[in-house]
Amino acid sequence: MAIFLFASFILASAQGPSAPGKPLPPGPMQARVKAACTSCHNTTRITEQHMTREQWSTQLEKMEGLGAVIPDEDREGFLNYLTKNFGPTKGAGKKTN
């Protein structure tokens, strides 16, 4: 019974990729970031984060460990885009998940 309740909680709290989320700002990596990240969660998971470049790098590594595909040649572009649009100065405070 405990496993069922735990699984129900996880499913209920997960952000499905079908939920539209907040739009990502325009930029040269917008489409690639959206494609890599929204197969598992919606864009709000990204737009609510305000992290340093180092924290975004750590987050990308974490997401790759969970199955996200981020080509090596796009990594710098991802970090530039995420830090520019969702860096610590873009929000009231930084939040990491």
C-alpha cells in the first residue's frame, strides 16, 4: 500500500510535458533547449530557475543522467542561453531543484 501511495504522489506532482508552461525567451538556442528539456517536463521548470552558470552546468549534467540528450557541441550554447535568460540576476532569488 505504501508503494502505491508513493507512486501516486510522484505521478500527481510531476510536471507532464503536455502542460504548455511559460514560453522560453527567443534566442539562438531556444528551440534546442526546448526540445531537449520538454520531453520530460514543461518549460515552467526552466523559467522558474535562476541559477549561476556553474549551477546550470550541474543541472544539465543531472538531466543528462536522467536521459536528456544535450550534444557536446551545443553545451556552451545551452549554458549561454540559460544563464542569460535564467541567471541569478533574472529572478528574485536563485532556486535549485
